[in-house]
Amino acid sequence: MSGKIVASLPRSRFSPAIPPLAAVVACVIWAGTARTASGIIGPAPPFVLPVFVLVMVTLAVAGAATPLPLISGAVPVRRARQAMLVAVAASVPFVFALLINPGQWERGDALPLVADSVPVFGWLLDGIMTVLPLTAGTPVYSLLFSAFGVFGFYLECVLVATVIYAVLRLTAAPAPGLREERHTEEEG
């Protein structure tokens, strides 16, 4: 045995498509959970919070992993992992924006906006919602509103990770010992 604790997964040409697919699956799971819970009168059932937390973590990690090919090969594996952790941590403010949206409180009974909970891409998703021939308050409208909210969160995570990885790629100068460091990190 080589003493390796974590074995590298084989790479295929489809591996860049895995994080966006995981994000779509997480959005569908949350939309289904929100649809199920919205039909219940009273407080939300106890299964909603763990599902919400798992969906948010999945979306944050998928959002950080989607632009990862930007830095693959440019930095050592250890730095790429650290950059991914920083990208996930940098998405925390977007979780707060998703949960705490005083814009809805100020408007009162006006139609809810995705931009209240998704500050960066909400205007685009609100535009899509206004173009669709849906009536506010219907189950389909609520389902799409919830799905757009979590998908917008994923897009924000992708944007943050892309900025972090681009800065890392621009600042990562190939040092003379970088090739040896990368080779030793990949081996063990």
C-alpha cells in the first residue's frame, strides 16, 4: 500500500458537467420539498430545515466546483482545494441574503421578487418570472419562484468562485519549484 489516504478519482471528459447537474438536482429536490411543505397549514414540518441545509451546502459546493477547471493545472492540487474552500466560505453572505430579505417587508403585499433574496442575478430571474404567463399565488408560480431562488444562489456561488479562481490564476506565478511541488502533492 502506498500510504495514500485519499485516492484520486479518474477524470473523464464529462466531469465538468457533474457540478451543474448536482445543482439542478438539488434545486429540484428543494422545489419539491417547498411544494410539499407549502400545502401544510401551520409551521413547516421538521424535515424542511435539514433538506434546506443540505441543498444549500450542495449548491455552494457545486457552485465552487463548477469553475474549478479555470485553475486546474495552473496551481498545485493543495492550493486548488484551499481555493475551493475559500469559495464555499465566500458564499455565506449569499445564504444570509437568501434567508433575510427586508425588501419584502417594506413592500408589504406586493408581489415577491427573486431579487430580494438573490442580489446579484435576481433582476434576471425576475425578468424571466414576469415574462412567463403565470399568476402569483398559484402552485406553479410558487414552485418556480422557489426554484429560481435556489438556482440564483447557485449562480452567485459560481460567480464568486470564478472571481476567486481568476484572481488565483492571475497571481499564481510559476515558481521554479512549482512542477516538483505539484508532482509530489499529486503522488501523496
